[in-house]
Amino acid sequence: MAAHNRTADAFVSNRIYAHIVGWGMAVPDRVLSNNDLAAIVETSDEWIVTRTGIHERRIAGETESTATLGLKAAQRALEVAEILPIELDMVIVATSTPEYIFPSTASLIQDWLGAAKAGAFDLSAACSGFVYAVNFAAQAIRSGSIETALVIGSETMSRVLDWQDRGTCILFGDGAGAVVLKASDVEGGVLSSVLRSDGSGWDLLTIPTVGSQDAELPGADSVQQKMGKMYMNGGEVFKFATRVIGESIQQALAQAGLTINDVKLIIPHQANARIIQSAARALKVEPELFMSNLERYGNTSAASIPIALCEAVEMGKIKQDDHIVFVGFGGGLSWGAMVVRWGRPESVERRALYRQRQQFSYFLAHWRRRLVRVSRRFNETLGRIRPEQGRIRRLRRKVERQPLD
Ligand code: UT7
């Protein structure tokens, strides 16, 4: 069925819903414990555990990067969704540690997957990035302009940490999580979202990059900036986070016509166990309502919510028709909360030979990439040879026209 006819009809009757139909995660094997950190900076396991709740985090190996971790998470999410890369309309990567400023990390993953019909872009909203990205994918699906989207949160925070700054290097880790969203006539999926920003707090959490030195932003002198390294005013970010979590959750719930009593699980950005406890107090709920896995991964920025989502599903914490909430907060300052009614719509059909077709599409993507790159290089070389040949031809004609002595 032509996607656009189907979605256009449903859009007229306002019945398109954006469901999360696939999820996947990938973390590096290398574990960095608090005791390992105590050998690098002046800190201790006891301080880190009591102040943050973190016991260990994962650190990317030499051959791992934001794109390779994101790719693995994406492949797993597509497998759960039983969707082939060619069916994707959009790939969004939420990240603060992209491979390049451009091209987007999303474009690299789009190519590696062989998602030849998809648009791709990176989204920069720091630790709120995943909530922002899911919101925009869901909006595009609900508007009828696309049918299927892949949203990835992927980070290699270890590459932007100042390993002499004990206020930040003990908090962060590397990893990736991904979800696949799909249009459906079945009610549910992403029900509401609240996205906010307060750029007046830009200097509380930053990674200076090309151009930062030239910017004349208010307060720029006060920031102890190191090019390409993260700076954080932990205390101020802590206060901001505890204020906005409860507030934005309540706003997103009100928008969905729900209350906190309807919520089965809140999946917050995994920043600090004390932030989660304080948000639970503000909302007058048990801390157990919040999913927490930061003791094993630390803060993986835009990847922390999708990683926690995958583990919550694996642990059986989320069931069909449960209302769950995502809440993210961080650099910008930015924050966002989102209410989702969980459940794969019945129309998601099981596909014969899905795994084989998925593997074949990666094989095709690999050879397509090689062929396109070779033919591009060939055309480039031709482009250089042709003007040279023209010059030789013109010279020859000139010589031929010369009268013989
Ligand atoms: O993902 C984006 C969002 N980010 C966040 O949400 C992070 C929010 N902030 C935090 O999680 C906390 O502010 C931190 C964990 C970063 C810091 O915890 P804190 O309880 O706010 O500690 P602090 O910065 O107020 O420092 C308290 C003391 C200080 O010593 P004095 O001045 O009291 O003698 C620090 O120098 O702890 C010291 N300290 C440390 N000691 C051992 C700071 N970092 C460390 C450390 N190990 N790693």
C-alpha cells in the first residue's frame, strides 16, 4: 500500500499514532570502576557512590565511536521492530559527541544501514536530546509526512571529558540506545510532550568547539573553557534538574489528560541518584516509580533514556498499555518530558525470513557504498582527465593549422 495515500487518509480523520515498535542498546565492553577512577583523580568509591549512586561506567574502545555504538543499537531496534532499513523515512541521532560537526552521525548510520530512502540529521539538545528527537519523529509521523523513523541517542562522553576534573569525569560514560517509531491507526504511542529551554544558563554545562572562542556571549569570561572538553557547574545543574523534572512531568501528564497515578514507570535521564530521589519527593511518589540503572553506566547523556528503556523492557517493568514517562534535562539549559502509552499495535506483523533479509540488506548496503565511492572517484579522475584531453586536442589542432616551413 502506498504509504502516503494511507497516511493522508488517516490524517484527514486525525487518527495517526506514533508507536515505539522497536528498541535496542549497545554499550562498550570496557568497564571503568570508581576504584579505577580513584587512581586517576583524587576521589573515592565511597564519595562517588554516596554523592551520585554510580558504581561503574563503560568506556569506548579504540575502534568504537558514537556512530559504531549507534549503529549496533539501531540494528537491534530494527530487529525487534522487524523493519528493514529500506523502510525507514528518517534517521535522527541525538548526540553531544558527534563524529563530525558535519556530516551528521545520522548520515553515517543511514548509509551503513542501507536506509536509502531516509533523511538523516543530528539533534543537539545535550541530555534532553532523546526526548526532543522522539518528539520530532512522532510529530512527523502524526502529520502523515513520514511513516517510520529511527531515533538514536549515542554518546562517547569519555572523549570530551577533562580527566583531571573530578567534578565531571566521575559522572559520565559511553553507550547508545535506539527506538523505531511507526505510524499506526491503533490509539496510543507518544501521547504528549513538553520541550523547554533556558539559554541564560548556557555556561553551566558546555563543550566549547570551533567558533566558541569568537563568540561574545554574556558571562563567557567566567567559564573555564577547554576546547573540546566538557565544563559543568554541577551544583547549579543539580538545582535546575530537581526543579524541572517534576514540573515538566506534570505538564506532559496534564497535556495527555492523565495524572501521576496513571503512570507505571518514569524513565528519567540518568544523571544522579540524588536527583531522582529528590524528583520522587517533589512528585510525592516512591523512588521505585523511577527506572534507574546509572549504578552500572553512569550518565550517558542522550543515550541514557533509551538504554534505561531497553533494560526496563527486558526486566518486564513495562507491559502493554502501560503509561510511561521519559524526562530529560541538561545543557542548554534544556529539558523535556513525554508521555507514551506502551504497546506494539496489533498490525505489526511477523515477517517470514526477516533476519535473512536484514542481513542481506546490510550486505547490499556495504557493496552499494563501495561501488558508489569507486564510481565517484572514477568520475572525479575523468573530470580531471577530460579538460587535459581537451587542452591536448586544441594544441594538436593549432599545430596542424601551422603552415609547414
Ligand atoms: O547530564 C547533565 C545533567 N548533569 C547533572 O545533572 C549533574 C548534576 N550535578 C551533580 O550530580 C553533582 O553536583 C555532582 C555529583 C557533580 C557533585 O556533587 P555535589 O554534592 O554537588 O558536590 P560539590 O560539587 O558541592 O562538592 C562537594 C565537595 C567539595 O569539597 P569541599 O569544597 O566541600 O571541600 C568538592 O571539592 O566534594 C568535593 N568533590 C569531590 N570529592 C571527591 C567534588 N567532586 C569530588 C569527587 N571526589 N569526584
